[in-house]
Amino acid sequence: MLYHVRMDVRVPHDVEAATFDRLKAAEKARAEELQRSGTWRHLWRIAGEYANVSIFDVADHDELHAILSGLPLFPFMQIAVTPLARHPSAIA
Amino acid sequence: MLYHVRMDVRVPHDVEAATFDRLKAAEKARAEELQRSGTWRHLWRIAGEYANVSIFDVADHDELHAILSGLPLFPFMQIAVTPLARHPSAIA
Amino acid sequence: MLYHVRMDVRVPHDVEAATFDRLKAAEKARAEELQRSGTWRHLWRIAGEYANVSIFDVADHDELHAILSGLPLFPFMQIAVTPLARHPSAIA
Amino acid sequence: MLYHVRMDVRVPHDVEAATFDRLKAAEKARAEELQRSGTWRHLWRIAGEYANVSIFDVADHDELHAILSGLPLFPFMQIAVTPLARHPSAIA
Amino acid sequence: MLYHVRMDVRVPHDVEAATFDRLKAAEKARAEELQRSGTWRHLWRIAGEYANVSIFDVADHDELHAILSGLPLFPFMQIAVTPLARHPSAIA
Amino acid sequence: MLYHVRMDVRVPHDVEAATFDRLKAAEKARAEELQRSGTWRHLWRIAGEYANVSIFDVADHDELHAILSGLPLFPFMQIAVTPLARHPSAIA
Amino acid sequence: MLYHVRMDVRVPHDVEAATFDRLKAAEKARAEELQRSGTWRHLWRIAGEYANVSIFDVADHDELHAILSGLPLFPFMQIAVTPLARHPSAIA
Amino acid sequence: MLYHVRMDVRVPHDVEAATFDRLKAAEKARAEELQRSGTWRHLWRIAGEYANVSIFDVADHDELHAILSGLPLFPFMQIAVTPLARHPSAIA
Amino acid sequence: MLYHVRMDVRVPHDVEAATFDRLKAAEKARAEELQRSGTWRHLWRIAGEYANVSIFDVADHDELHAILSGLPLFPFMQIAVTPLARHPSAIA
Amino acid sequence: MLYHVRMDVRVPHDVEAATFDRLKAAEKARAEELQRSGTWRHLWRIAGEYANVSIFDVADHDELHAILSGLPLFPFMQIAVTPLARHPSAIA
């Protein structure tokens, strides 16, 4: 099942740079891993913002939540989840 | 270039049913045509709402606007466009 | 899977009373049918508003959308869908 | 009487980890206790967010406020309360 | 139990004047009746707006909803209900 | 003259507990004093939130502002003031 | 006492032109009368919008409401009232 | 002086097509005239929306309001005006 | 030319009291100076809030920005500027 | 292609003055460089706010994002990007 997820990352300026770099590296590795597994289907950067739009393909809400809440940057994210159904005019 | 487009359709109840059916049919045909051409890359229904999230792949803003403003249901749509850049963690 | 759905009903005053009554009766029958099937798990009235909070238990987004968009009052509804995951502190 | 309660938890990053863990453990214990007593009827995680939707069954507003304001994580919560009445189409 | 209720009245200009006058008269009569019974405890006009803030004293959510949804102007109202608990610093 | 005042209290977590307790005690004493004088006519807790709805009866805006801006917790409050006029259907 | 009042005028396109012209003329006459009496102290047009910011000097909320709700265009206005107190740095 | 103006055009569906076409033609002619005079410095279409962002260069607020409120489509526009000052880093 | 300016002052609690007092004193002195020069025409306190509504009379946007951005409390202010044109019904 | 970009700068008060000055100087230098290259076509200060409206002329979303996310003050900015298409009434 497909979920549209918007993630806005807001990291306070007084978070130590080393901590932030470590989190970003872990986030990148995890994102790549999930993309390779087909779970994280699409990952796009919203131009001009520290935010992304993603499409996840997972079995259910629980799996989605486990993935999102397990992301290294989750504590600094504002997330909006929108369930996507099949569109009657979609040809794919 | 990729554009994220959310379309919310709001058709007043006093629009004649025949007119509305004609517009919906024309919208469906146009959507299918644009998907076959690769322009309308993704078309998902937002579950529970008369709205969709779409990803368009077009050359520039002018082409996007021509397509969207030319959609049969455009006069009854609220549209939000978000330009999508390449995400540094995207593997595709 | 569980979905939290808020439905706000807004019927313009110039909708014919007979049409509105017919829609309300059909809506009530459909709601009762879906509750008996276990799909529409909870249906609560938001005190003071022509709105409800409901919990649906369906297989996936497509099934949810088919149900909601098929409701007789759907054209007059503003709907917000929120996917519900299992809470780590839930004992049920 | 039933109350729909949405709780969004926002814990600043500079809250000491030990304090936060202690609060989370106390919150979990309290939530389980209230569920066993039937007061906290439903507790669902909003997929993708550090937030929950809950249904409380209490005698009145005072009891609800005492419970919510007594939750260990209350100081870090944004709470919205919606009173739920019986829906005319509810069969339960 | 006390409920804080804000009612914003919005009557489209094409509602027949006679209908509107009849509704207003019925609304006034009903409001006076409920005040005499002690149910509608306070009724204040928000200065400059066709809106009021009211305090209702009723047994539960169902009674509140029955009263509000039964008001003659209910179809033209936007209503927000806020449950009021006892304040720890209240001396009354 | 009556003023409807909503006060939302937001105290950052890094305010010293002793300071916060002192402010709360002073706030409580001041609220009780103003209630005894009839100025602070009603003080209700919004169930589930660190917020109140109050009705003040004062001579004019200046007196209201002096009272509110003089409250010990004022620096941590978000306040909304709504002037209340006499409602044509009010019987009191 | 001074009140800051913002008035946004929204007249549906299907209001008869003659009716609208009559209302506008009556509104203008009333505004001029209230300015001459010193009640309507300031009347400014918000550049680019069919809206104004006004400062009223009246005895109390009731008088303000009587004036505003009596304006010919009141049924087509969205009004926001803000009570103004004396500023500690004001020299006038 | 420069003003940033956003215009969102919302024309109800029951406005006669001929009237709407006449207004659009008049709007286009007026826009072209004002651009030639240098008053309407920039006119851009917001991609995907029946809206534009414009930069006006006029003497003062009164002249801006006269121009905007005189536009044929003004009754169907929602307009937001933002005064633009010289930026300290602007080289032009 | 007249500008309507709303200033909301938000000073974090961990700003040193001495710094804050110095800024407030400087702000008061500057406001009085600008009022004496006729630039700061009106300065009203929004009752109940650490905010003011002001009317400035300056030559252009640049002068307004220089004044506002030069205010001692500017770094702690949220400011909204609205250009005011002459109202057709204004008699002054 | 043209992009409308609004940048609101919010720098917490506890950012060291020296750091902030360094960032501002680097931001100014970069802005001037991009203006000279024709990329940053327009840069206007929003009167009264620490914010600007800019028009960028770049090849695509990726280039825009690289520029904006590379700005020295980017971590302290809230940015909104709006793609601009050619307006049918634009004469330039």
C-alpha cells in the first residue's frame, strides 16, 4: 500500500554539529537501505526547503510507523502522512 | 523536471449533472493521454477525498501551467504546485 | 487496519429538502449496514456540530476510499483521514 | 461519557534523556492502568507522528482534566478535546 | 456540567427574508426558554459580529447536542464546543 | 463591561521549578483577590489544556489591560480578548 | 473608549446591482454621519482590498455593536474588533 | 515605489460566460496598458493556479488602490499587497 | 503616506532582565521621539496583549522599513504592515 | 525559468553575535555575486520584516535548491518557492 509522506526537518541551532552530522549520515544510510528494499519508493527534495516528499510502499500503518519513528532524524521532523488509493484514471 | 501537484476538486451542487459528467469524462481521457506520454508520471487518489496527488515531468513552468489550466475540471480545482529537486539520499 | 475519519457535513440551504431527506435516509441505512459488517467500527457525533468521528477497519486504502466516496452524503462532506497504528502502550 | 482526545507530544531536544525516559515509563504505566480501569477506552498511535488519538470514558469534564493534566508527559503535550455524543446512525 | 459554546451565524443572502425572520423569532423564543430553565446559563453577543458566546449547563454531551442541533438557526451556524472544568483558582 | 478572555499558558521546560511555583502561587492569590472584588467574574479551566476561559467585568480597556498585563504568569501567556455586548435574546 | 475594527466586505455577485448601490449609498451616508459625530474617528481603506480599518470612540461594547450591526453593509461584512488601551509610550 | 501584489481570481461557475469573457478581455487590455506605462512592472502567472504575482511601481497607496480596485476582475479577486523596500544587498 | 503596523513583541524568558530593560527604555524613548516628529501618528496598546497597533506617516516604504528595523525591540517583534489608502467615505 | 522565493529570516537571540555577523556578511557577498550573474534577478526587502521577496532565473529546480540551501543564512530561513509561468497578458 502507498503512503504519501511529507517530512519537514527542523534542527535547533544549539544541537551539536557532530551529533547532527552523525544523525544525517545515519539517516542517509537508512534511506538508501529502504529504497533498495523497495519500501521507500520515491524520495524527492522540496526545492528550497529542508523537507522531502516521499512515497512509501508498506504492508500497513504499523510498518509505516515503525519505519518513520525509527528514522534517526525523527525527533527533529514534522511529518504528515496521507494514504494514497488507486485513482480511477490511473493507467499504471 | 518533476512537479508535485495536489488537486482538490470542488464542484458546486448546482452544476448540471450532464455538464459534470461530460467534464469528468474529458478529464479522464486527458489524464490517460498525458500518462501515456510520460508527462503525468504518477496519479494517486487521496483516500477519502475528491483530491489527487500527482507527479508531472515537464520541461518547465509554462508547460506545467498549460497542462493544468487546460484540464477540463480546472475551473473547479484548487491546485498547489511544489517543485521537486533531486534528494541527496535518493538512489534512483 | 484502522483509519480515523472525521466527516464534516455541509449541505447548501438551496438543496431541495426532499433530495436531502433521501440522501440522509440512504446514508443512515449504509452506515448501519457497514457497522453490522464490522467495517465501520465506531461512529460518534461531535457534540454541537453536523460532523462525526469514525473508526473504520478495512483491508487497505482502496477499500476505505470506495466506502467513503460511495457514501450518499459524500458530495457534501469534508473528510480528513488519519491512519492509526498500534500504540506501544495500548493493552487491547 | 466519551471524549475524543488528540495528544501531540513535543519534547525539546535539550530535555535530559534520563528525565525523558523516566517520564515515558511513567506515562506508559499510567496509560495501562487507566486502560485496565476502562477509563482510557481506546489508544491509537497516529502513524508517522509522535501523537495519539484516544477515547476516554469518564463521568465529567473535571475527571477528564484531572486525568490528562496528571499525565507525566502533560507539560510536553498539545491536547485537543472533543466531546462525543451518540450518533443517530450508531447501532452499538 | 458546563460547556463553552461559540456560535457564528452565517445566513446566505438568498434565504427568503420571511423564512429568516421566522427562524430568528423561533431562535429567540427557544433561547429564552432554555435560559429560564437554567440550561442556557450565559448568552453574550460578540461585539461587532453575528456571533455569540454561551455557557450551557447540561447533564452530558448528548443533551448538549440535542439542544444545539435543535436550534432553529442550527443549519446556518458554525459552532465550536469547549468543555469547561473547575479551575483550581476559582473561588465560586 | 464584560470581556471574554482566553489565556493559554506556555512555560518553557527550562524555567526553574522554584520560579514557576512562585509565579503560580502569586497568580492564584491574584485571581482569588480579583474574583472576590467581582472583577474576575468567571474563571473556568478548559478541560485537557493548561488554559482558561474567563469573563472580566471592568470599566474599560485600560483597566482590563492593567489587570491582565499585571498577572504574574502574563509573560508566559497567549491571550485573546473578545468584547461582549448584551445579546438581544438574553433574559438576564 | 477606542476600538480597532477591520471590516472586509464580500458581496456575492448575484446580489442585484440596484440593491448593492442602494446599500453602498446608505453606508456612505451613515459613515459620514458617524464621523461628524466623532464616533467613527478614523476610516482608512486597506490598499488593494474591499476592506477598511477604522477606529471607533464609543462608550462601551453595546454601543459599538449597535453601530456596527446597524451598518447597511453589515450582512456582507466580516468584522474583527480589537479593544485598544492606552500605550505606556504614547505621548498623545 | 514598489508594491508586491498577489491576485487570486475566483469566478463563481454561475457567472454568465459572455460576462466573464468581456471582463477577461477588458482586464487584459487594461493590464497591457498599465505595463506599457511602466506602472505594472512585472506580471507573472503562478504556475497551476488562476493567480498572478505582480510588481507595481506607483507614487503611493492611493494610486495603487485606484488601479487595483478599478481592474475589471476586481470583484472576483482576492488580493494581498506587500510594500517592498530597498534591500541592503540589492545591487540594482 | 499612512501605514497600519501591528507589532507583537515576544521576548524569550532567557533574555537577561537588564538587557530587556535597556531595550524597553530605548524603545520608549525612540517611540516618543518619532511621535513628536509626527512620523509615529498613533500608538495604541492591544488590550491584554504585549502588542500594539500603530499608524505611521512617512514618505515611502524605505523610510518605514528604516524606522521599524531600527527599533530596539525589532529583533523580538513580529510585524505586519498594511498600506492605508484614502477611503471614499472618509470626511477628514 | 523564474521562481518567486520568499525568505523569512529568524535568528534565535542566543546565536553568538560574531557568528551572526559573519553569516550576514557571507550572505550579502553571495547575494551580490548571484545578482551579478543574473541568477538572482530581483531582491526586495519586505517593508517592516526581516524577510525578502526574490525572483530567481535558473535552469531548473535542482539549481534553485543548490543555491538556496547553500545560502549562509539558510539554516535560519523559512522559505516558500512559487514557480512562475508566463502570464498571457504580460507584454514583456
